[in-house]
Amino acid sequence: AEKEMYHNKLQTRNSVSSSIIAALIQHLNEAIPGTEERTWRLQVMAIDFGSKLGLSPEQLDELSLLVALHDIGKVAIPRDILLKQDPLIPKEEEFLRSHAELGYHLTFSSPELASISLSILAHHENWDGTGYPQQLQGNEIPFLSRVLRLLTTYDFMLHDQQLPLDEVLN
């Protein structure tokens, strides 16, 4: 009976966690037009590229989850900043950049997502150390973050040509 009770408790916790994550993803998709379509494109590319890199099924699952949740911290950013067409003022830019740290904290607190939390934190780091939030460089950047960075940059070049590339890379 105790085993059964523990099993049910874990299932309920996982179900609640999954529901919260799904709600956050839905909120993000509604807040930023094109997010759902972009995530789908990135997941297709991630599985294809990850397979070519020889990633294990577990790593492919993590990469897919990272693609789905890398911008989850944007749920805490005001919509007027997310959708602003004019250049952001420094305070708005700083606030927008905080989404990597916010996403890290959201996912680190969930046992099911903790494995990708550091990759979420580092998904805007650049190989040369000019990224954020930690200015990591080279192999200090988690591998899956580097893969995601390549995929998002490539997707940008194919689909988001109305923005300057340096805006996306920052």
C-alpha cells in the first residue's frame, strides 16, 4: 500500500509538472507570434542534426526538450518589450536578456527539467565569450546550448530576415 501510495504521488507530481510546463509553453506561444511554428522547425532540425552528430536517444530527447523550453523565461517578460518594433532602451534590453536566467530558475526547480536548466541558462552564450549571461566561451558552454545556438542562428537566417543578425545574436 505504501509503495502504491508513493507511486501515485510521483505520478500526480509529474502530471502537475507537465501541466504547468504545457501551460507556460502555451502562454509563450500566445505571447509571441510565430513561436510555435519556429519551435516546430527547430525541433525537426534538432533531431536531424543531432542524429547526424551521433547523439544518443537520451541526448536527442534532451535537445528536443531544450528547443521547446529554451525561451521559457520570456513568460515573465512584459509583452510590450517582447513585441517592441523600435530598438529597446538599455533597461528593456537588460530585462529581455534576463529570460535565460529566468528560464534556468523555472526549469532547475523541476526534477524532470533540471537536466536542461544549465543549457537554457547558456543558450545565448557565444563561442568567443561575448554572449550572456555569464560570458562563457568555447567548451565552457554546454554542448547542447552550442547546438541550439547553431540551429537558432541558421533558422534565423532562413526565416527572420527582417531583423539584423546582430540583434538575434545578442
